[in-house]
Amino acid sequence: MINGQMPASGELLKNDESIINQADILQASMGQAGMVVISDTAKHTAAAGTCFAVIKFLSDSVVTEIVADSSAPITGSLDGLAFGANFSLFGKFASVQLASGSAILYIGGV
């Protein structure tokens, strides 16, 4: 037992010694905390304590800027790239701005 955790409890001990449930990790990584549908050119920023876990492009789209969450940096740049309809991009994104097209931003935890 670690810090009173029972075997097979579904709980995990994080590096900061806090405890989290495995089901919560899965839900957060798959964007189970809601979604934002965008089809404009405004910059959309995830609320404090969250990120965008999945970007699903609904139509052919061009990205102005995608900013990664600081806990999961991107090597290289996605800015200015074109993505086809129905393409899904997984990660931890702090903000997304489109030049054209539309997308669903699935909200996850950080």
C-alpha cells in the first residue's frame, strides 16, 4: 500500500503525491469535459485548469496558431498548416485560432 491506497482501487499516486482516479485520467485525455465548436478567426483559449485535448476539424481548415499547454510542449510549429475535414489532432492545447474552416475543441484536464 502507498499512502493508504488499497490495491485495485483505481487510484494512482501522482508525482506531487496527490491521488487521482484512473477513470478521471482517461476522461481528461479524451476530452470528456465538454467541447467548444468554432468557425471563426478569433483566438479560443482553454479555461484555467483545463486544456483542449482533441481538435477535430469539421471542414478543411487552416490554422493561424495552435499553442501547446506548457506541460506538453510541441516540437516545431503547427501555425499556418492546413488540416483536412475529419482530421483529429490529439495533445494538450492552451489555445487555437483558425484562419479558415471549423473545428470542435474537446476540453480536457491538465
